Amino acid sequence: MPHNFKHCFFLCSLFLLVTGTLFAQESLGVPAAKAEFEQGEALRKKSEFASASAAYRRSVELDPDFAEAHSMFIFASKLSARDPGGDQAKSKAMADEMIEKLKAIYTEWAQKEPKRASYQWALGDLNMYKDYAKVEQYSRKAVELDPKFARAWQTLALVAEVSGDNAREQEYLKKAAAAAPDNPAYQFYYANSLKHSDPARYAKASLAVAERFPAHERGAQSLYWLAFNENNPAKKLAYLEKLKSQYPVATFGWSSSGMSMLFDVYRKTTPDKALALAEGLTSVIPNGSSNQHWQSLLAYQKALTQARALLEKKEFAEAFKLLDGVKLPRLNDYSDLFKLKAAAAEGSGNAQKVYDDLLKQTVKEPTDDLRALLFKLGEGLKKTAAQVNADLWQSLDAMAKPAKTFTLKRYGDEKDVSLSDYRGKVVLLNFWYPFCGPCRGENPSLQKILKKFGQDKFAILAVNVYPTEDVFVLPYMKGNRFDFIPLHGTEGFAEKEWGARGYPTNFLIDPQGQTIYRLGPMRGDASERTFELQIQMLLERDARQQSRKSE
């Protein structure tokens, strides 16, 4: 090594030791730190949170730039601060106390190493859900100290997203991906951010994540969302089959989740493959709720396969008996079952029974196929279209419960808004908060449907349950051009008055002010279409009621 190079290397090293300004790219964990981290993961999965927290802390101390270790240290520490008796107030007080302890730890570390970006970011993270100005302040300080500390860029991207600044969100995610090119998480999030602005680049970048990280969960996650967001049936199938072959379901959670989509595709196109898939997965997925789900899908598909064989032999009564005893697993569409039941009913004299069952399912979770089949069965029973609609509306009447009246302040002008102000319209009462990922995930679908029906017929009252996030509500709504009516709320109001726990939680209210449906998160074309049909039924029912009043 040349003398002058050695001299420069020595001086630079000394300078970095003194100033602490070395850009230490965010670490994926040195071996010793990774070993402690894995111990923490094992303990956390056994709900031994205090011990897990200690293991994660040792991981942090061995590698202070290991961002994931910091995240899990904070997370496990919070989980360890719970009242053993289950008292929520005590648990909250204990969690707040733990956060203050963690702030003291990180403040001490930051004082010893003021140029360490990870400590600044962690101090910001400890203010999450409490003080977002500090979250942003500390995260900005982290990237000023070290532009390669990707976790801080990701936090800034989240703040930008909930502020309605989607361009800046994408910019920050791109910086995170560039700062940590070998970290699959940041590559995934940046690729995913391209979904709406550049679908072609989104698909290409997401496939690249799967190709680059064939042994990582983020690769499986990329293929899952590619399939979920894909409308072309052939491409969707290709993504799902690639997910199945590249990421074993026993190892990758996102692959296991994706197989439900693959099962749906197969059962509607090649039922024998759906049966084979269910048989294979019940043998490889460990016992537990996931295995039980696949056992129910297997039983369902076996029954439909046996019924098809009976129908081919014209053994209608036997086929109907078999199908009528099928237990319904969790599916988004039971049209395959009801089509077979309808075929069996034609030869067994059970058309009225099938009609009644189909009516209940169509009112609960309508699809175009179920509605078409219902009207076809009704025609066979000598019912007119008007009579079938009357049956639908009568079933809706039976589900109706008076909605609790309320008055809340609207963001912006702080005017009182009451549910009764929207009589004559279908109303979606939406409990949400800006930092809720599933809430942000479903909001584009809600806006799409609102635009389709028009604000003269349909309104969305979006109640933010976390006042600490008030500052983000209007920027988020305006930045995304959402036409919701944003209202001030609290968790207490949502739970006490509406029984809403977990967000988003949605209630669909008819034009007469009666609650008809309680709905969970909405994602994807199938759930969007079901929601559209639910609104449509309520509007048609209301139009008929108004028509009768004027007769």
C-alpha cells in the first residue's frame, strides 16, 4: 500500500472516530447480532416478550446500525408492558411508562454517539402515534447524519403518504431503496409505490424483487400483490403459479396466503386442479387455523366434485342432498356451489329450497353470478323480476336496524354534521385513522365507488378515531382527492356507540337511516363489486318505496 494512501487512510479513520460522521449503510446484521435477533424472534413467537426484548437489545448493542433489531427491540418492549390481569387502562399506562424508559435509553445512547443515525431514527419512532412533528424531525436528522440509513427514509415516506404527498412518498421510498440495495424490504416498498403512477414499471420492479430475493418473504409478497392487483386472468394465474413453485407454502406466509387466490382461480376454471391444490396443502401446512381452513376447502371441493359426477349420472336427488349438506368455508363467491345446486334442483323438485338459500346469500354478499342465477331460478318458479326484487328488498328489511344518531364536528370548518343530515342517501360510516395501512388501502376503492354513484345518492362519513392524527386528515384527503366527509371522532365513540374495534370498520346505512351491513376492509375487484351491488340494492329498494308513497 502506498505510504501516502496509508497516511490518508489513518487520518480519515481518526477523523471518523472523533466526529462519528461515517456513513455506515444500514446493516442487515453482523453474524453475532443476527444470532441474538433470531433468539429474540423465537422468544417473541412464544410470547416471552420481556426475554425477547432483552435479546433484541443485545442484537442492537452488537450492531447499532441493524435497523430491524431496533424496531423489534422497541416493539417487544412495548408488548412486554401489559397488565397481566388484562386491564386496558393499566396496560396503557404501563406502555406509556415503557416508552419513556426507551426514550431514556436511546437518549443516553444518542448522547454517547450523537452522529449515530439509528439512535435518532429510533427516538423518532418512539414518538409514533404521539407526536408526528418529532417523528419527522428525528427522521430528518437521521438522514442528514447518514443518507444511507434507509429506515429513516421509509419513515419519512410514511409521513408523506398520510400527508397526501404521494410524489414525495415515492421519492423517499426510492431513496431508501437506493440506500440499501440489498435489503429486499426497501426494494419491495419502492416497487409497490409505482402501482398507481406507472403500472408497467410496478410489474417489472416487483418481478425483479422476486427474482433477486428468491429465498426471502418480500419476494413472495411481491408476487402475491402482483397477482392480487392483476385483472388479466392469464397473468394472474402465471403470478400465482410462480409464487407456488418458487416459494414453498410451508415456509413463506405470503405464499400460503396467495394459494387461496390460486384456489379461487382453479375452482372457476379447472376444478380438478383446485381439488389437487387443497389436497396438497393440507398435507404440508402445519396443524392450526390455516390447516383447518384448507381442510374446509378440501371438503368443499370434494363435495362439488362428487356432485358433478352424480349429476352426470342424472342422480339429482343424491346430488342435491350432498350439496345441501356442504359447510361453507370462507370464500368470496359461492356461485360454483349454487350453480350445481340449481342443476340438481331441476331434477329433484327442490327449486324453492335452492331459491331461498340463494336469496339469503345474494342479500348477504351479492355477486353478478349469484344475482343472475337467482333471477333465473325465480323465473323457473314463475316469479317476475319485480317479485324477485321484492324478495330481495324484504330480506333487506329483515336485516335493518335503526342506526344510532350522532353529531360530530367536520374537519376544516368545524361545523356540526349529523347522520340525519344524509337521509335520502345511502351512507357508509367509515371508522379509520390516517396511519392505518388497511384504511389507506381501501380508500381508493371507496372513492371509485363514490364517484360511480355520485354524491347525490351516496355519502361516506369518514370518522378519524385517533385525535393525535388530526393534522393529517385534511392533507391526506386533499392530496388523494377523496370526496369523503371527514369527521372528528375517538376510539371510545367508535367502540361504545358502534361496537367498532379494529380498523377500518364500515357500516352501510340505507336512505331511511337504518344499518344494513357491517363491513370489514375492502380490497380488490371482487369486494368492490360486492359493495357496489349492496349499494345498488339499497338505492333500488328506496326508489321503490318512494314510488309507492307517491302512488
